[in-house]
Amino acid sequence: MLKSILQFIIISHFSIVVSFAQQTKGDFPFTSVKDVPELIQNELLKEGHIKIQIYLIRHAKPNLHKRFLSSSDQAQEYIESYNKAPIHDIELNKVKVDLKKAHQIYCSSLVRSQETALSLFGDSYVIVSDSIFREFELRIVRANSIVKLPLDLWKGVSRLFWLFGCNHKGIESHKAAKKRVVLAADNLEKLASQEETAILVGHGMINAAIAKELKKRGWNVICKKGHLNLGATVLQKIISEEKKNKF
């Protein structure tokens, strides 16, 4: 029993630190979405190579009130509402889209991802929604209703228990989510090979997991702001023309 209490205290402390760091982050998430410059591609083509890239953009901020202290049931209600909430109006100075070629834009099946993709790209590009790109699911750990904690603490502790494989009743397990990440990375690599630039409007955690998987495959991260709303993690890779046609 004592061991379990100590583990909970350690996890809770870690979650508070992470939450505070996220809230005090002052970085400006300016995102510029553009194709690889034609001049660079032409130089690479002389040697039989081509540069491909993947944008992992986090959705805009959902328009949802967040109370500071919540019971576990109230925290669970917030999570469910968050997955249905529309987004705030997008600040145009935070994202610049300068694409010269036709592209297919991926987004997840969740409202905040779909609305962000439509706001940024809907007038000019095909939007494809796929549940494979949805955020990792979250179930708040149960506790007595008299226990009131900061919402971010509930989320942090619940997520850590999920990562440890002991909080996934009724939702996708961490093991299953990791398999989904591999498939998501496969889809983005294939699209990048076809269009040179692949774009996903997704979510913080799954975007980070996809980036990690792509790095294992030899992709280089050239921009890392995907933890911020409307921020992007951008990865690039140089491949041979022959390999491009094999994807």
C-alpha cells in the first residue's frame, strides 16, 4: 500500500511540473507551410535524388472553458467535451500557407483537427479525414468526488498510468496506439513520396509519436513547435528517385 502511495506522489509531482512548463511556455508558434524550393529540387535531381518533407501541425485551440479544480468525474466530462468542441477563430498571423502545387491534406476524425484543416486549407486543397490520425485516447482515473485537483493534474496522472498500461479500460491501449502510429507514419511517407510535401493537421501527442517514428526511419527534424496550437514539427529526408517510385 505504501509503495502505491509513493508511486502516486511521484507521478503527481511529475505531472505538475510538466503542466506548469507547458502553461508558461512563451514561444510564438508561427508556421510557414511551403513546398521544397524548385531550385533545390532541380539541383538534387541532377544527382538522382529528391527532397521530401512532412508537416505535422497541431490543431487550433478549442473553444472550451476549463475550470481550475475538478473532481475526477468533472475532469472526464471535460475530456469528452474537448473532443467535441469547435475551435477558436484562427489568428491569420500565426500560419502562412504558400504552396505552389496541388496537395492532399490529412487531418484526424476529431472536430478540432477537421475545423483547423478546413480553416487553413479548405478553400484550395483536398482534405482527407482519417481516424488513424486521432489523438491518443484518455480516460481519467477514478477517485472519490470530494477529491478536487487541477484539471491538468488529472490529465497528467491519467496519461502516465495509461502509458504504464494500467488505465485503458474502454479505450485504446498504449500498445495498440503505438501500432497505429506506425501505420500513420507509413501513410505520411507514402503521401510525401507522391507529392513531395505531406501535411497532417493532427494533435500534440500523436504528432510527437509520429515524428519519433519517422526519425527512426532516417527523417531529420528541421522545426519543432508541434506542442503548440497551430505550431508545426517539420521533417525532411533526401531519397533517390528510384526509391521514391517504390513507396
